[in-house]
Amino acid sequence: MKNATVVVVGGGGREHALCLSLDASPLVDSIHCVPGNAGTARLATNHACDMSIEALLDVFGRVGANLVVVGPEAPLCEGLADACSDAHIPCFGPVAALAHLEGSKLHAKRTMEQAGVPTADYQRLDHHSDVNAALDAFSGAPWVVKRDVLAGGKGVVVTEDRDEAASFIEASIRSDGFVLLEAFLPGEEASMLVVMDGTAFHTLPPSQDHKRAYDGDLGPNTGGMGAYCPAPVISEAVHEKIIHRIVEPMHAYLSANETPYRGVLFIGLMIDDNDDPFVVEFNVRFGDPECQVTLPLVKTDVFSLLYGAATDGLHALSLEVHSGSSVTVVLASEGYPAAPIKGRPIHGLDKALTTTAYGEKWVNFAGVSTSEDGGYIASGGRVLSCTALGADLAETQKTAYSLMSALQLEGGHYRSDIAHRAMR
Ligand code: AMP
Ligand code: GLY
């Protein structure tokens, strides 16, 4: 396919990253983004839309979409890929029945049991359960409690405080009917993005997110404060175990569905002291900010990769990746994640845009809007991220931080230790 029209659904840093890599493809003629942000507006046409499936399909039809790329999980869980299939529009992102892997943690656990994929032991607790006995059964390590809902990262509590665990369990049972109590997995986390369709899969270079708000992995959980790629914790030996124990069985399971999985499977991993991988979670979309560091390392034409997955063409595609490293550092608004203060001007961004280039050092926009006078203002919790790509990880980290130091946002905060685990 040449002269393609692509629609990217979403409006965060991940979607800006998708637009940047699609814009670099000679096969793409025009990019549209729903709703997009001030960054996507620089290279795509943004469409304001109520985000219902009907309204989205209307946009796809009006622009003549050859490919729809879905950034966030919610529209997939609501059936956007099913609707695209009915309308004969290739869609990167799985149908609702398979997106349920992210939509329900219990479903994900049961799937892993059936497929023989290593993950933490768990118990399902409801009104009839003996919560104290369950807490006893998982004592000796922090308790991990997970609600079975799409909670935007707020559905999981990991705590050494028994009372906190018990009250989260009780509140979750009250609101949802049941909850999962899971064994704590010790080790180091990493993210693996696997692009797949009914014919093949391609694993992208593994990355590592930094979920806590502050340096040293302290403070509250966030959507992700920065990432780097590739992550050395995934050595070649670990990679092989992940393929054999997790990716192959999941691909077989997902390809057996009436409509195969067409999109990216995000595998949240814990690598233990014996270098054995366990699945912490599955997501049915690119990670944010993992996407920002992973796609720039893909040498293969990204449109061909995404279009291939959407049309069961991956068997005919070979994946090539760059040998370097990438780092992205997130700038968050004051008060993020609890209560971000929005609406403040971002200084230095105009100038930074004139001195940067995608593939070397650049800014991924997330919660950024333009004000009436044409300036940039912070309109979200995670505002933007400064990203760099280079041969050497330490140099690349420095480049990303020097780009960040040219920007000013009152009360804005970022971590100063992104990629620290790779520097040990
Ligand atoms: P999830 O939403 O399932 O990804 O969980 C959010 C975060 O909680 C993960 O990124 C981990 O840092 C932590 N976590 C979840 N499950 C476990 C577990 N079984 N053992 C240790 N940490 C966990
Ligand atoms: N960075 C983690 C996520 O996208 O879920």
C-alpha cells in the first residue's frame, strides 16, 4: 500500500510517537489524529470527536482511512476493532473479545493458566471468602491486590500494611463484587511489546518504564515517568525464555480466535533472581512512555509493520532494529499524579522545536495545548517527554536531560534518574 491515509486514535505522548514514526514512512500520504494534541497537530490533522464508536467511524469514513491505529485500550475494549472490521477498514488493535485480556485481570489470569504461561499465583475473593485466611496464605511479602476493572493504573495496591490490604479488598468487593489477591513477585520489571497477527509475531526491543513519581523509585505510582530501550535485564537468554514460555503460547492462543489478534501485545514482565520471566500484566496496546522509546529503534518501515499486523501480512515482513539506545524523560505538572495543576505556560518549547529532529533528540507532546495567543500550555498530568536516540546509553540520557533543561513549566517535575538500572 502506498499513499496511505492513516488515522491514529488517542491524544497522548504515545499517539504523538505513533504519528512521528508514521510521518517518517514514505508510504504514508496523510495522518489524522482523533483527538490528537498540539504535537500531533504539527504533522497530522486533528479531529475533535466525542470518541463514541459511531463518531470515530464517521471520521474514518470522511477521511478515507486505509489504516486505523488505536492508541488506548478503552476503545478496543468497547469494540472499535470489531466495528472497523465490519466497515472493512484495516485496524491495528485487537477485537473486543481479545482486548478483554487487558479489560479483565481475572480473564488474563485464567488465560495464562490455560496457556501454561508463568505468572503469580492468585485467589479470587468475594463476599463468601475468608479474607483473613487469604491474607495469611500470601503473608511474608507485600500483598498485591488487584481490582478487575480498567482503572487507569489505580486498580492495584501493593502494600506491606495488612490493614490497608484488607480495606482495599473489602472496598473492591463492595464496588465490583470480587477482587484478586496475588502473590508478590520479586525481581526487576521490564516491558516487551510484541506486534502480532494471525500469521506471525515480531518482538520489539524490550524497554523499562519508571512508574513511581520520584527519583529512586519512590512516591506514588504514575502512568510512567520515563523509559529507556533496550533494557539489559532482558539478556539474550532471558529473551529466549520469554519467547518460548510466554510469547509463543500467547500467540497460539490469540491466533486461534475466530478473528486473530491484530495489534501489539504489551507484556509487563518481572524477571526474578534466577533470570526467569513472569507475567505481571498484559495490555492490548503500546505502553506509554514505552512506545516513545521503542518505535524510534525500529528500522523497518513502521507503517508497513502496523499495516502488516492489521491485514495478516506479518509473515511476509522482516523486522530490523537500530543498534543504539533511546531514553525519554517525562515532564509532569505540579501535583501529578494526585491533582495536576493544568493551564500553565510551557516556556522554551518553541525554541526547542527549532533545534531538534526526530531520530536524534525531540519532544513528545502529551498534555500540551495551544493557547489563544499561539503559545503552548500544559493541559494534562504528563505534559511532554524529552527523547533522544544515540549509540551510547549514557550519552543519550545526557542529551535527553539537556533538552529538558531548556524547558520551563512552573511547578513542573521530572525524575533525574531515568535509565538508572542500566547504568549500575
Ligand atoms: P499492574 O496494573 O498489574 O501492572 O500492576 C501495577 C504495578 O504493580 C506493576 O507495574 C508492578 O510494579 C506492581 N505489581 C503488580 N503485580 C505484582 C506482583 N504480583 N508482584 C509484584 N509487583 C506487582
Ligand atoms: N507504561 C505503562 C503502561 O502504558 O501501561
